[in-house]
Amino acid sequence: MADRPTIQEKLEAKVQYLRERLEESEDALNAIRRGEVDALVIGPDGEHIYTRKGAEEPYRVMVEAMTEGAVTFAPDGMILYCNTRFAEFLKHPREQAIGSMLQGFVARSEQPGFEAWLRRSRAAPARWETILQTAEGGRVPVQFSTRPLRLELVEAIVAVVTDLSAVVAVAEVRSRLALIVQSSEDAIISTTPEGGVDSWNAGAERLFGYTAAEAIGQPVLSLLIRSKQLAEAAGDLEILRGGQPLHHEAVVTDKAGRSIPVSLTSSPIRDLNGRIIGASHILRDISELKRTEEALRRSEAWLREAQRIGRMGSWDWVFATDMVTWSDELFHIFGLEPAPIAPNFYKEQPALYTAESFARLQPLVAEASRSGTPYAVDLEILRPDGRTTWATARGEAVRDEDGAIVGLHGTVQDITERKQSEDKIRESAQLFRMVTDNFPGSVAIYDGERRFRYINPFGRQVTGLTLEEHIGKRDEDIRSPEAVDAYLPLLLKAYETRTPQRQEAQVSLPGGGYVLSVIYIPILNSEGKVDSVLGIAADITERKRAEDEVRQLNAELEQRVADRTARLEAANKELEAFAYSVSHDLRAPLRAIDGFSHKVVEGYGDRLDDEGRRLLQVVSYNAERMGRLIDDLLAFSRTGRLEMAPQRVNMEAMARSVAEELRQAEPERSIEFALSPPPAAWGDPALLRQVWVNLLDNALKFTRRRPVARIEVGGQVEGGEIHYWVKDNGTGFDMRYADKLFGVFQRLHRQDEYEGTGVGLAIVQRILHRHSGRIWAEGQPDAGATFHFVLPLSESAPGAP
């Protein structure tokens, strides 16, 4: 028991411990008040360590190295300790901060919440976001993370203070960005790495028609991209996943299915470690831009077309860069291929004009460059192909906002056709003046009010006035009443009817009476009104006198022709009557000669020798031949005397019938008839049949020596007549003698070669002449012949108009 401490001893030891602790606490508090305490460190078991300045304890070093603020304060808020970082928050020396009341550093707006937080912090760990007021008047957003500290003799609160300035700034930036995104007219969308929508602003709602609730979570490809563009869009998504931004134009589809052209910018979104966590997409509706671009393209196309049609090009010259630009049409006007840069004015353009033209252009350009005076001048262009053309060049100054001349621009219009027209007009005017100056009559031009614009020298000579005295006056102001009465009604009628008016008038002029041919020709404007009238008065006195003489001579000639025709007709009738009479009168002697020669042969043949019988046969043969000649002559005479009975004639049936009759007359021959149905004709059937008989008989006669006779018959309508032909493969003839074929008794072969009298074709020609037709022949020796004849169309003939 002796070695065990007694209760008294224990109590005394406890009192001594408490006394030491109290003294220690008082020393610590006094040191804190004096600023001598550097740190208060709480150990793992709750023991506390007061660390004086200059101590090298590791805990003090760690607290000082913290990036956050550290503070220990009493339950009433008095600061027992703070590290340097916390003092920096306050912009206050640490020595002065320790021992101060913490609530004195809390912003006034945050004071109402301080006491409640302090109570919570004494009871349990707590957090509080507030704002500290710095010594300089600034405000620092911070977060207090506190833990109560209970010592045996002292209570305290330990806090870690985190500066929230960066967090608040980020939050403010995010808030501003969110506001910008929401207020943007563009559609701004963010997507996950898989392509799902995770943000959708108001601009996207307006553009596509989907609300954010409808869009978020949906695959962006299937939501907006046309099916035919899915593959391309999917490829773009893969590019984004690889970290590459994209910018291009695309076509997307809204909720209603409408196609919308957009400008699309897509960028990858990365976290703090650089890892891609999604993508942002900014889509801008460029429908109006596209419409504007299309309108601009159309306008440019219209401008190019207008320049092409008007043959007008435009140019621009910037002095600062000495850059000259031309439109495509301007290159074409100069015969050049369009290029980005046009020829320089002083270096290259002089070769594009004639020397005289460029000499006129250069001072105008210089003056426009100096003073801004616009110019317009006609110039002669030398094209590379050697042609010379004309153009009107116009230019004016380009000024900046201060009015200084900074360049020129203008146009060049091809006026070659206008120049050519002017030359033609000039030539026409010269020709008109030359013609009218030498015209043997009066030529005048009146305006729409019947006033003289021009009168030629002959007209001025008639009136005795000069050209100037005529201009602006009317006929009644300068002509005699007789002349006005003769001309004025006709002139007024030309103005009224707007049609040419012509008449002949006999007037008395100085020097005697004249016959004038007067014509007034109205010239109308584009509205159909009379712009001017051309008046021509020609002296036709001599012509009228000559016409009277010709008329008298014609009358005398007609009477002479009539008399001669009557005498010729009488002579022809007498000749025909004589031929008919002679033919009849010759028949009796011929019959007697032929009859007696036969009787001699029959009665005295046995008494005659061979030569006597031969001579009698010659007499008989020639008597027969003479009889045939007489018959043909009578037939030829009758064709001119017979009365015609015109009617529609089936020429095909007639030709076929005649051919068949002639074939039957010579059954031993091989004959081929080729008949192309000829058109019907209008004429006398008997006479036209004689035409076919003579022509076909002629063809058969001259094909007699061919093994096979080939005869072709045809016809067709040509123009206002019908063309017929008969073609054979016979002996033919030499075309040098073709004009003899249709004469009476004309023959191209000897009698012993081919029989005939030479009257048949003459009869054909006379018949066709009586039908107002004609005939001709073509042939070659030993190559056949073709006889053509034509008849006029008749209303009763097929094919007639």
C-alpha cells in the first residue's frame, strides 16, 4: 500500500496538471494576442500543438504550403490563426488578421447568414459559400469548409477556405455563353460521341421545327439528314471523332419534310484531358443567301446576255493598282479571248486601235483622270483577225468617299453595223441626190403637214424659187392656182388613204402646155401615220405624143394584118380547092394508065418479051404510088378543112386499140408494146386517133429490120400541159435532119429502104397545131427514135387544175 499513490496524491497531481495546462493555455492565448503563435495543429487524437514562430514542425510547413486558405477561429468568431493564403484573400496583413473578428471580413450582404453558419460550425462540420470583403474594398467569393475542435480547456473551429473566383467566373462565362446560344439566330447543337443530340437551342427549334424535348436524345443523322446524304454525313461524323473540325454547306430536312440549305460548322468538344467527349454543330439557314446568289447569278447572266445582244462591253480601271478589268463581251468586241486581266491602257491598248483613233482617245482619258470629265468617242478598232470595226467608247471617273478620283469605268459598244448603215444611208442620200438632181421632172418631199422638206433642181426651175424658199411652205403658197387645182386633190388623197396616188394631168407651164405624170407615195412611221410624202411629177409630153403615134401605127398595122390575113386565108382555100380538084382530076388518068397496063399484060403478055413486061410493071407500080400520093395529099388537105368536135378522149384506150390493129396487120412479126397509161386529153377523137395511127405505124415501119420490135407508149402531166411519147428501137435518125421530119413529102430514107410518101408526120403536126399542141423528135442513127407531142390541159381532162 505504501508504494501505491494515495487519493490525496492523485488529486494533487491532477491539480498540478491542470495548473500547468492553464498556464500553458494562458501563455498560448497571450502569444496569440501578441502574434507570436505561428500555427495551431490538431493531432490525430485531438491533442493540440501551439507552434511558435520560427518552429520547424512539419505540420506548420504543410499548412503554409496550402493553396487554399486555412483559418482557426473561436466559437465567437475571433481568428486564432490563419495562413498566408487566407491573409492574401483579405488583402490584410496576417499579423493584424489574427485576433480580429472573422465577421468583420464578411461582406455586408452576407452578414445575415453568418451567425447561423457559425452555430452550425460549432456543432458539426459545415460548408458555407459567402463573399469576403477585402481591405481594399474588393469582394472575394469563397467557400468555408469547417470542423469543430474541442480541446480540454478550449473550443475552436478549423476551416479550409477555397477561393471561388475562378468557379464564379466560369459560371458567369457559362451563363453568358448559354444566353448567347439561346438567343442566337443560328441553330447550335451539341452531340455525344455516338451522334445523339444532348443540347438544342431556340435557333434549332425555329430552324427545324423540333422542340428541345423532341430532339434531345435523338440521333442527329436520322433527325436532320436526307437519306441520300446519310453516307456522306456519317463520314463527316467519323472525321469529327478523329478530332478534325468541318465547315461546308449541306441540305437538311425540317420536321415538315422541307429541304433547307445550311452552312454547317462542326467542331469536336474535348475535356480537360483532351479527350473528345462530343461535338458542337452550328447551322445557319442560307436559303436567303442561296436565293440572293441565284438572283445574282441570273442578274450576271442577264447582264452578259444583254451585253452580248447589245454588243456592249464594260470596263474598270483602278489607279492604285493599275488594274484594268473587262467584261467577256468587251474581249469579244476586240476579237480577244476573255482573260482575268485586261490589256493595260498605255502599254497594250494602243495596238488595239488605229493610230488616229488612239490619238483622239488618249487626251480624253487623261482629262477624265484629272478632272473627272466624262467622254464619249467613236473609235476604229484593229482586230487580230485583220478586220477593222467601229465602237463607241464611254468613260467617267470613279471617286472615293472624299471625292478624290481613284479610277475610271465605262463601256465600249460595237457600232460597226450602225457605221455601215450610216455609210449606206450616206451613199443612198448621195445616189438620191444625184438621181433627183438629174431627173427630168419634179421630185419633192413633203412632211406630215404637207410642207416642203426638199425639192430637186427641176422642180425649183419650174417654180423659179430656191430650195430655202420652198422649205416649210405648202404648194398653195408657191404654185399657180392652175397647178394647185391639178395636184392638190391627189396629194390630199394620198395623206388621207395612206396609199400611193397616181394620175396624168395637162397643165400650162412657162414655155407652153405639158402633160405630166404625177404620183404621190406616202411614207408611214412605226405608228402607221403619214410621216412624209414623196411626190414625183414627170414630163411625159413626148411620151404621150409617141404613144399616140404608136397607137395610130398599130391601128394601121392591125388593118394591114387583117387584110393580108383575109387574102392569105382566101389563097389557102383556093390552094386547098385546087389541090383537091387536081387530086380528083388526076385520079381518072391514073386509073386509065393502071387499067390499060393491066389489060396489055393480060391480053398481050405472051407477045411481050421480058423487058416489055418489066416496063409495064414499072408503069403499074408508079401509077399505084401516084395514087397513094394523091390519097395522102387529099388526107393532108382534109385535116385543115374538117370541123373539130372536141371532147374528152381516153388516150390509153385509143393507143392500145391502134397498137392492136397494127399488130394484127403483121402477125408474122415479133412486136413488144409497153404501154404506161397516158392521161386523157381534150380534142377531136378522129384526128387524135390519126395521130396515134401515124406515129405507131411509123415506129413499126422503122423497126422492121429488128428481130424484136420494142415500142413504148406513155404520158404524164407536166405543168399546164400533157406530155405524150412513142419510143422505138428502130433505125433512128441523125438529129441534124430533125427539122425535115415534119415537112410534106420530106424523107430521110430511100424508097427502096422504107416505103412511104413523106406526108404522115406532116399530117400529125397539122392535127396537133389545130389542138394548140406541138411535136418534136429525138433519135440517134441505129439507136431508135422517140416522138414527143404535148396537148394543153383541159377542165375535162384528168389532172387539170
